[in-house]
Amino acid sequence: MHILSYTHNELKDLFEKNGLKRYRALQVLDWIYNKKVFDYSLMTNISKEDIELLKTSFSLELPQIEKKLVSADGTVKYLFRYSDNATVESVLMDYDYGTSICVSSQSGCKMGCVFCASSEVPFSRNLLGYEITAQILKAGLDSNKTISRAVVMGIGEPFDNYDNLVNFLNVINMKEGFNMGGRRITVSTCGIVPKIYEFADLCLQVNLSVSLHEVTDEKRSAIMPINKKYDIASLIKACEYYFEKTNRRVSFEYALIPNQNDSFDHARRLSSLLKNVMCYVNVIPVNPIDNMKTHQNSKNLSGFCAILKENGIPVTIRRELGRDIEAACGQLRRQHDI
Ligand code: SAH
């Protein structure tokens, strides 16, 4: 059992089953999440006997930092290695409002989006919930920064690893622990429609981002294979349901790929697709990856956004951080593998 897998209530029961007092759960959570101590021997208000019990029953291991790259803009990319040698990348970014982390949910990705570097390495395995949580704790320890927001936008498709994602969200959200509010967390999906409904029904206050990137089924299916299974109409319907249930607008991510999906006609069609949907559009200047011919930014960025705005759709442009260390959206791929 890993200590980072459990919420306070779960831990109280588990402690009791393992011969520990229930109140120890709160003490241990305080050491880990507030005092940032990851060694039971250093938890001074816990008896020697109980420390031994904890050591034998609950792992506290964090992943190793295999590699760390620092960008000119201050963004930090970590390559983490877990005990079975599975690796993932996480990215730490500084914004005006604080430090944000982009975590990975799987080691590799099965979704096959053609513009994303995470599709280039073979899928290795799902991460367990505690392994996602551990990326935040390890990056916090190493950087000595207070991480106030998290986006599940690193390697992997979070809704292809649903139960572990939900475990991670429940743990990181826990008041007695890290206490990261749902509104400070964003989960990004390529569009696994049934999971959007399931996730909506949980009524967490988490932000949902959906990678859209195209406006017709034919073209979207050509760059995002998941669209062959769940088309644009069913995806948008699911997003409307998410808003109905949670009262939170979905954010549609649209990476502008020059001469492919960045024409003003695309902008108009995107506007009509989304005109009755409570949403935002987050336009992402596409980031270069190896197998992409076009490495330049779209010249249409401002015109594209202007058309959306004219049509009443709120638009934000994603600030790209860490391109020089391949830490920006779509550039994560477990660097030591190549
Ligand atoms: N699997 C999830 C989360 C990972 S990708 C998803 O698909 O949403 C995080 C975001 O980066 C997604 O919106 C993805 O489409 C986008 N992205 C992927 N490759 C990109 C690239 N080369 N440039 C810009 N954004 C990219």
C-alpha cells in the first residue's frame, strides 16, 4: 500500500486494520503534505513502534528525478522514473498567479494524435493514482515552490485511466492533505465521450478541457483517431452535459496548425459549432515536434481569435512556456527514450 493512495477517511480505517490508532492518520498526513517529510523516522510525534508498523505497511517512496531541464523562461521539465523503471515527464510553470504543474497520467499514450509527441513512444502502462500525486510532491520538494494549480495535460489520456485519475483528484483535493481545490485543477481529454458523462456525474469542481483541433469529422478523424469512435456532435453534447451538471464551462483546446486548420473559414465553422455551448476556446500556437513539417506559428492567430470573439465565443491564447526544452503542449515524450 502506498500512503499517497488514500484520503483521510480511508487512511483512518486502514490504520485501524493495521494496528495503528485512527488519529495517527491526521498526524501522518500533516507530516507529508504540510511539513513535507517523507521519512517516517523523522515524524517526531509518532512512537517508535508505530513508525515500524508504518514502514512495513505503507510505502512513502517518490519517483526518482532521472533528468531535469530548465528553460530560459524558468519553466522546469522533469523526467521521473518509478521503481519499475516506467518514466514520465512533468512540467513546472510560473505564472503571475503562482506555480502550476502539468502532470502525466500514463507512461506513453494510445490515442495516436498525429501532432503530439506523446504518440511517438510506445505505451508502457497506466500510472496509479499515487504516482500522479507523487509528481506534484516530488516537484514541490525539488523546486521548493508552492504549487497551487495542476493540469492533467502531460503524457497520456487521463480518461483512458479513469479510476486512477479519480483517485488522484480525490487525494490532491483532500483538506487534511494537499488541499488543492477542484477549481485549481484542469483535466484535458481528447474526447472519450462516455467518460465525460461519468466524470460530470461526480460533480467535482474540476475544469474540463477538450482537445478539439478541427471542425469536421472527416478532418478531425484524420488527425485524432478517437474521433472515429466518438464524433464531434456526440463530443459537444457530452460537454453540454458537463456544464449542466457542474455549472463549469468546458474549455475547447484548438492548436492552430498553419495551412491545415487555421483558416478564417475554420474560425467561422468553429464559431457555429460552439455558438450555443457554454464554453471557452483556448487557442494554442502549435508546438514543433519532429514529424511535423510545419514548424512556424500560424499567421492567422489574431484574425482567427477575432472571428470567434465577434461570434460571442470567449477566447484565450495559451502562453507557450518551455518550448526550448520541449516542455510545451504536445512535446512531452519521455526524453531518455530517444
Ligand atoms: N490526452 C489529453 C492530454 C494531453 S495533451 C488530451 O488530448 O487532451 C495536452 C494538450 O496539448 C491537448 O490539447 C493536445 O491536443 C495539445 N497538443 C498536443 N500536441 C500539440 C502540439 N504539437 N502543439 C500544441 N498543442 C499540442
